[in-house]
Amino acid sequence: MNLLRPTRMEVASESLRANYRNIKKFVGAGCEVFGVIKADAYALGLLPVAKILREEGCRRFGVAIPEEALTLRDAGFREDILVMGASSRGAAEALVAQDVVSSCGDLEFALALREASTRLGRRARVHIKIDSGLGRTGFLPEKSLEAAVAMRDMGLDVEGAFTHFATADDVDLSYTVWQYDRFMESVDAIRRNGLPIPFLHVCNSPAVIHCPQMHLDAVRPGNLFYGLPSGERGRPFPLLPSVSVKTALAAVREMPARSGIGYGLRYMTRGPARIGVLPVGFYDGFTRMRPNATVLLRGRRVPVVGAICMDQTMVNLEAVPDARTDDEVVIIGRQGEQEITVSEVAESLNTIVAQVLSLFSARVPRIFV
């Protein structure tokens, strides 16, 4: 790999491919699968993940911000790209110029799209965002018909409509059903008034599994594609983890009793101790916020000791007395019979699995294996 520092994130390309195929098979031929690659493809790398998806036949991508869409266009991706988040009015011209599909949840942005369309001489493509109950962006259901009529009158190409679920990972799906019903009632009202909306999508990862009756024309799996559980139960196909984070022992220290380890002297050796130093720190994403952190070394869990530094971390090697410099260390992933999962890390941080991967900075190279 030619890495001068062994710290890296390894991305299992075949796991991504298998997850996409399994999702595609599950939803069936009549339903498309968005390649959700927002947030730099969940921190794995926007362009390499997009390339994998394209090779697997994906023809629609979902991103969060205009810059992600334009990066794909600059790299030669000509597939449909939907910016799912709210864009500023200043982004309208670039989106129209690059034939990017915009989420539209307010009429001020719709006006900006119309103005850009007029200047460029091409129609703006939009999906109406309907806020069925998440409370984030979109037209409220009672305003959606009025908005759709206004966008039609502006000359915008309204290709689709979508919403986003708030609680599809809950055991009780009654709120998700209520959101779905509100969304479909809004779409039906728009269609009854002579405005065709040919393309509908509502399902995030847990809804893909729990709500097959809501698959509609496309689904938007994020966590599922990346092999990250998100509350789904009774999954009808394997979910293959796609990410591991690894480093190696940079040094092994023989420390006498009552030695202070790290800033603030949060840890003191009780007797003679072997302390390993890892070339990874909180700037890389190995956060100080995680209590009782462990890593895997020679197939065993070893504890982090002392405060995690910006660039380095210390571990106690008592459980692996034969450990040596350059031994591989796993921060997330499997080694031997032991595994540290993204879910375990998320639970320890009281957060969600997607945020765990986003902690790892660009200083940690992404290696596709």
C-alpha cells in the first residue's frame, strides 16, 4: 500500500457490491436503487464508491449538497444525480447548467431555478420534497398542491416527489405509516389536478426492510449499502460489513512502576508495564469521547490507557506480552475471533453508526481492498 504511516481505513469493495446486489434483488426489477453517496459516501470516498455503484448498474445517485453533485459531474458521471438536501439560491445556476436534479421544498429556491433556466435556456429538473413529519425541509402536505402548481407554472420539470421517514427504525411503525399516508395523499391530490409526478421514493434503509409496500419507484438505502445496521430487524439477506480501521504498533515501551501515561496523568502504572504506542489520535477520528476504549492486537482486546492524544494513543500490552513493533492493530473490524463493530463504537459514544465513520478525518487514507 506504500503507506508511510500504517493507519488507514480499509474498504471492502466486494462487500459493497454484494450489499448493493442484495438490496436490488430484494426490491425487485420494478424498483430502482439510489446510490446514496452523500457525505463523501459515508466517509468512504465519493468517487471510488460511485465508480463501484456504476459498475454494478446503479443509474441514480443521491447526494446531500451541490458540491457533491458537481464533483461527480466533473469526474465524468452522467447518471441522474439528485441533491437531496436544501440548496441555496446561489447554487441554482450551477445545478441547472450541469443537469443535476434538485430537491425543491420552498418556492424561493423554485424561483431561483426558474431564473437560472431562463438564463441558460434549459429546464430545471426537480423532485418536490414533501415534509410528511420529519420537520426538516419540504412543503407541508397542505401546501404541496399549491407548490406543485406554482412550479409547473414556472416551467420547472417536476420529475418526482419524495419524503423522508423519522422513525422507520422503531419497532412501532405507526408513525412511519402515518407519514407515508400523508405523502401519498399529497401526491394523489397533485395528480388529480392534472400534474403528473412519475417518480416517487420514500424508503430509507430500515423502511426498505420493514415496509416493502412503500418501495414505490425507488428506494434510498444508506446504511444498508455500507453494511451498517440501522435498526432493521429480521433482515432477509446478509449484511456485509464494508469498513475496517487499522494501524500498527509504532513503539513498545518498558515502563517502571508509577509511571504517568499521557496528558493529565489519567493513568499511572501500578507495576512494571509494557505500553504500546499507536500512530493514531483524535485528529484521525479515534475520539477521546469514547469511554473504556479497546483495540485488537494479536486477536485479543487491549485497553487504551491515558488520554488519547491528537496524533498518538497508548495501550496496555499486559494481555499480549509477545506484542512487537509493527504488529497490526484493529480499531474497527475483525481480528481472529474478536471483532469491534461500528455498532459497538456507536453505542459507547451514544450516537448512530453513520456518525462513527464520519469521525475519521481525511488524514486516514481510504484503501479499497
